[in-house]
Amino acid sequence: MTQESESKTRKQRINTKLKSLNWQIVKYRDGLDTSALQCHAVEEYPTANGPADYALFVKGRLLGVVEAKKVAVGAQNVLEQAKRYSRGVFNGIGNWRGYRVPFLYSTNGENIYSLDVRGHLNIFREIASFHTADALTEMFDHDQAASYTRLQNTPIKQIERLRPYQEKAIAATESAIVKGKRAMLVAMATGTGKTFLTVAQIYRLLEAKVAKRILFLVDRRALAAQAIAITRHFLIERRKH
């Protein structure tokens, strides 16, 4: 594996992953009509800073750039090259501090790292697979900044029966989310209303459209039943208002 060439990695690993998500892979050629590309990964796409390994087009829009390396190279450290290509494209769909393509990836065929350059923090993360064309469209069309504004402008006190420490926990969690943090822990003692706080937090995130889907995990059936009951009662109370 360590002797595998980049071309072999791209053909046998990266192309396979892209095709599994219905991306059609085409080589760039002069005169290519990118406005007609619906779900295409264009290889060796030209930019002012050199050819990008893959340019992801969805319904004629250039939404992503993929930097590929051979499997022996750590993919985490080559996002900088994807950034250069994003700055150098000739037909970008926006401008975010000089970046002209919003979604950047680096991969060695095994590990995939993703970065949404529209955020000011430029925080990248490892993902299990590339995004689909539909996922990229949804991500691009969603106005996350507006969602954060709605969240911050909606008083937490609108939710009745929250105790002061629960309000503080929600405020701290939402502040971290707006700042781009992805891993947070709220620790509360038994009987202090963890489930009610969680349901209230989920409700606020969904109402503000900060999140579209939220996974609520518990480790016992009794806790699941409790969560369902509290959620049902919470929604009934909200409808009354």
C-alpha cells in the first residue's frame, strides 16, 4: 500500500468512492460546458493556481474542490492545496474572504477531510465519505448565518419552566455552536432536569433551522420512554402558546 502511486489511488480508491455516491467522473477538456454538468467530478480542472484534482459540479455550479494524494500521504495536511485552487478558480459562485468555491476536501483514498470555507474559523473535520450532490446543494442553499441570528434573537425565557441554571446551560451551548464548536459536554446531577433541558435545546435548534435533524441517544429503554413522554408534553405546551 505504501508503494501505491497517486494515479492508482485515484483510480481504485477515490474514483470508486465518488462513483458510489453517483458522481460521474469526467476529464477536463477545452470547450467543456460546465453549465450542463449535473453531478460531475471533473478531473484536472484548471485554475489560476494549477489544475485541481477534482472539481465538483452540481447543476452547473462549482460547489467543491477535492485534493487527492496517494494513500501513503496524510490527507489532513493537504487541504492548503485545495484552498489555493478555491482561490484560483475562474468561475466561482461566490467570494468568501478570497475563496471562490465553498466546499473543500482532501483525501488519500482512505481518509477524507472536509472544510466549509464560508465559516470564519475555517475548522476542518474528518468525514466518513464525500457528500452527495444533493447534500452539497442543501448545504450551500442553507443560510446558516441567518439561522444563528434567529437563534440568538429568540429569548430562552420564552420556554417556561426552565430553571436559571438550565437557561445558562442552553445559552452556553448555543454560544459554542455559533462559534463553530462541534464537541460540547453538559454535566448535570440526577434530578436536575437534563431531559427537559435537552428537549428544550433541540426545539430551539430546530425552530431556528440551525439543525435539520438531531439524534437523541439514550442507553436504557426507560430513559427513552421518559424522553418521549417529556418531548410529547413539551410540544403540547408549546402549541398552547
